Amino acid sequence: MAEQTVATAAPQRPSTTEHTRNHERYVAPPVDIYETPEGLVVVADMPGVTQEELDVRVENNVLTLRAQARHTTHGDRVHHEYDLANFFRQFELHEQVNQQRITADLKGGVLTLHLPKAEEVKPRRIAVHAA
């Protein structure tokens, strides 16, 4: 599994006649990737992310993680010194991953993805018959 880099255009200066839009900031969430006999496990740290704000998808052999973090405190904010950034990261998947059986769990801001190996690539013992 290789990380897929997304090209972004350099910010341009708006002219005085154009309307500008708020450019969102993205951070690549830190991940740990483990290999097990069943497949790969990807653990991504995404604090402040809820299930409703998380988008995990596979398209054209690319696994995309996109999420919007929100402050979880209630009430009116009277002062703040930081804003939460949105998360975005992509990985190119190998054909050995069974993309139809990928599962995801989110708990306490930690996303755990299970990417099972395709059946034909799982290690198996081959029976030898004596003649």
C-alpha cells in the first residue's frame, strides 16, 4: 500500500472584482499500518472527528480518508487560539487487498481500518500427495 499524493494548485491572488472563498486547510492524519495474516490494519489518529464528519471511500484502487474536525465543547466560544484542521490522506491499494470487504471503526478519534487480503493471496498450505 503506497501513499497517493494529491496535487494542489498554488493559491492565486484574487482580483478586486472576484469573490473569494474560504480555503480549507487539510492535515494528513498520522497513521500506523500493521500486517497480519488476514490483511492490513490501518490506524489513523483523527481527534475531533465524528462518524458524521468522516468520509472513507475506495475508488480506482485509492483509499481516501477525509474528515472535518469539530470542537466538542458546548456553549458560546468567547476566545480561541487555534482552529481544528480538516483531515485528508490517500493510499494507493495493491490488488492483493479485497476492497469489497474493507471495514472501518471510529472510537475516540481513532479510525481503525481492516483491509483483508484477497483469498488468492492468503498463505495456504498445499497438500502433497505421494504416488
